[in-house]
Amino acid sequence: MITREFDYTADEFDAEQPVQMATLDWNTVDNDGYYHHHSLRMEHHSGDGFKAAKREALAIMGKDYPNATLKVREPYHNGRFYAAFLIDASDNE
């Protein structure tokens, strides 16, 4: 099983704006053992930021592990503007 951590950080909330901005960060290690940090700026509608972050993270993991079963774990850090969560990718054997 492979587990990847994702960090979601929302920009300052503005109730007047229907679309908000946030950043999704994660890290990978390539076949040569080099560490890579990734960051994605994303739009989301007011109130659904964490759900949007999970959808994006699942799409990223699905691209990297197309034949795996993906499972999102509950966030272990969760606040108004920040959440950290894990996604597990396991073989379908």
C-alpha cells in the first residue's frame, strides 16, 4: 500500500465572493529517490473547499496509480482554513 499526504490551505475567506481560492500541496519520491514538492492552486465554491480538495487529490492519485483502490482517510488536522489528510492506494489483487 502507498500512502500520500495532502495539505489543503484556503485563502482568506470572503463571504462576498462565490468562488474562493485554495492551495493543495503534496510530495512524491521518484524512482531515483528524489523528493518532489507539488502545489496546485484551485478554485472552489464557497463552503465546499475541503470536498473540492479531496476530489482533486483523488484525481491526482488516480493518475499516478490507475489500477489501485483509493481510500481517503479522515483529516488528522482540520480547521477553518487548513486540513491535512491521507489517501491510501492499494493493489486490486
